[in-house]
Amino acid sequence: MFHQFVKKTDKTPPKELKVARKRMKEWKDVDA
């Protein structure tokens, strides 16, 4: 896992989703 956070609920905080998507996009851009 690239970015860890304390999971208090089953719902992922929107902020964390945004960070994850941004990092995934960066990884894909690097691979391309």
C-alpha cells in the first residue's frame, strides 16, 4: 500500500481516494 491511514470506518475518506487516484495516475504516467 502506497499511502496508509487509520481505517475507522468502512468508507474511505474522499481525501484519501483523491490522493490514491493521483498517485495511481502518476504511476501510470511513469510506466507509459
